[in-house]
Amino acid sequence: MDKREQSILQLATLAGTLLIQSEAEGYRVERTVNQILSLSNFDQPAVFSSASGLFLALQNSQFKEESPVGSTIIVRVKNRKNHMRIIHQVNEIIGQLLDKSISPQEAYLKLNSIQYQEYTTHNQFVWTILLIMSYVILLEGGLGDLVIALIPTIMILFFKLSEDNFGLNRFAVNVLMTSSLAFVLPIIHWYVTTRFNLNIVIGATLMPLYPGTAFTNGIRDLLHGDYSTGITRLIDAFKEGLSLALGVGIGLAISYGVINLWN
């Protein structure tokens, strides 16, 4: 396999891995990787993607001694998080490659440049506040609800930004996060001020956390016949929602238990 074929294979591997890590649909991953592999001199590229792995191969349909030797790569993908921005950028870069605006080497460098790009802490803080404030307004909350909603918003940002430092999996972090905010809000409502609707604040705070996109992508994978990936994504979405509900239940139970004990 010459250098050009190797660069195409590396590019396809990186693009597919980024898409899986960003929770792209299975058919989108396979279509993108197939488009990249079709640029090689091999006439029989093969791709299979799942929610946790990527399998790709380059080979010729008829073996000849003078034919280049094919190659197979298997990638295990462990960490997945919804990143629509990365999916969009990967699609844009591969589109430029297919239009021959850039070379495979340039496309690889561009993909590597977006791999570690993240929103700044400031941007996450501002947009999370605006999103939760929007849900408060949507649920017909008042000024008191908007002000109090800042408290769980800050708590969510703390847990999200410190998630890697807890040494816990996402399920446990979600339970800890939602139980903390569900514990604090009734205490504030009982002892500090009653000028907010507890249900509206909790509901608005939880709305951005539920995995609606993951659930939708799971359905889309099922409709495209990719049952293993679709079922895996639906289970992940259900597990995410369960962790949030479980945390809220635990937090409210402890909070009202403490209130009853003090009174």
C-alpha cells in the first residue's frame, strides 16, 4: 500500500471516529467513510460502524499478484457525547475533499484541528444560562423563577466542567448532579423565599439535560435498518434519562426528609 492509500485510510479512520464520538447516525458514518475510501485505487472498500466501534477495509474484488495489498482497521470508540458542531465540520471538510478543493493530507490536518476544539467555559456558562432562562419563560415562569434558576444552572455547569475529575461514569455523575440541585431547591423554597415555582425551576433546569437528540438518532438508525446501533443509542438515551429522574427523586426525598426532621 503506497503513501496515498495510507493517507486515505487514516483520513477515513479519523473522520469515522470523530463522527461516532459525536453521536452521528450509523448510516451517516458509513456513508462518509465510504466516500473517502472510494478515492483510493481499491475497488472494494468495506465499512461497518456501530455505536462503539468502526471497522473498515480496503481490498480488491479480484486478487492479482500486481495488485496492491489491502488493509483492515478496527477502532474501539469508548467516549461518546453529542457534538452537532463537530458533525457539521466533518461533513464540510469531507465535502471539500470530494470536490477536490483540498487533498487527503490537508483534510486530515483540518480534521485534527477540530478534534480538540471545545466551547470556552465562558461560552458554556452564558449559553446554558440563556437556554435554561428560555425554558423558564416557555413554562410561564416569573421573575423569581428566572433568578432562582441561576442557582441550579451554576451547579450543572460545575458538574459538567468537573465531570472528568470525579472518577465516576456519566450515570453516577448525572445522579449526583440532579440529586444535588433537587436537594437545594426545596430548602431554598422552604427557608429562604417562596417567590418562585419549584416545579417550573426544576423542570426548566432538567430540560436541556434530557437526551432528545440521542433518542432521535436512535430512531433514525432503526428506520435505516441499522438495528444494533439504533438499539444501543436508545438504551443509552433511556439510561441517561433514568439517571436524571433517579437523581431528582433521591434529592427531593432527602430534602423533604430534612425539612420534616427540622420541623
